[in-house]
Amino acid sequence: MRSKSLELMLRIKDYIESYYERYSSTPTFREIAASMKIAVSSAHRYLVAMADRDMVSYENGILSTPKIEMMSPEVRPAAIVGSIPCGMPEEREAQIEEYLPLSVSVFGKGDFYALRASGDSMIEAQIDDGDLVIIREQQTANIGDIVVALTDEDKNTLKRLRFDEERQSYYLHPENKDMEDIYVSDLRVQGVATHVIKAL
């Protein structure tokens, strides 16, 4: 087999990446051949040689390059399920507004949903009215975590979880010095806040 042109390999790689940036998909062998003005069989042989050099990969019928892999990180959808009060607990029916794609490399793995903060009781934790709060679904939390909690009245709220040594009781702490702590007889954690998305 004749040696392959490195210059043509680099041109093919650039074409594949430019195509992906424009169309969010990769070109077919025929499109690559037409762009490079070579036969389809030659395009195929070049891609095989490029795969041997780790310039491209072709798995499960999907053509990719290291740059494309960085441009298309693994994501998980998180439902935006309406607002949650950041004041006194109040009942809100969870209704899915839309789905938000979350990058696994940024947000981590797990089951997530997003809530719109409502109120000003968490402003000292940098959670303002209207912010999107990313919640990891879980039923346990550590002291100090900001949690979505269902109270003994089946009402939910977003607060910091604290423990009162004297009363031997968990309580919900608003991050606003003008508001009082919330003590409940039955506290159920529904999730832990991990990130806040806000407009600047």
C-alpha cells in the first residue's frame, strides 16, 4: 500500500471537525471524498490510516476526533420542575417546564432536576429569586447541605440542614439573617442542591 499523505490526513481531520462545528454531525465518506476530490475508496483507506494514528475514531458507525469528543461531552437531562419557595414552606405542584442538559464532567453523575428559587431566604448562600438550583435526587444529606426538604405538613422548601444539639433535632436554616430557623417534627430530604445557575 502506498504511503498516505500526512498533509491530506490533516485536511480531512480539519474538514471533519469544521463540518461538525457547523452541522453537529460528521460527514459521510462520500462527502469527505467529494471535499478532498478523491475517490470514496481512497477516503475510506485514509480514514483507516488516520484511525491507526489516533487522529480519528470510528465506533458503532460514528466518526469522531479528539476535538469533537471534547465538543460533545456526555450530558444528562434534568427536568426543570417549577419553583420552590425560599421563604416559609409552602406547597407547590411540581410541573415540568422543560429539560436542561447537564454536562456530566461539570455536574457529576446521578439523577438531577432543577428548581427555580422563589423568595429571599437563601440570599446569603448566593441563591436569589429566579435562580435555577440544580438538585441531586437523594434521601440523605449531611449537616450543612442545602436541601430540598419535605416538612411534616407535606410542604417543601429549600434550606440549609442543621442539627440542634440541645434539642437533639434537625432543623432548616434560612441563609438570611432576618429570618428564623424552621423546626419540624418530621423532616424528609428529597434532594441536595449542588449548583446554582443565575443570570449576571
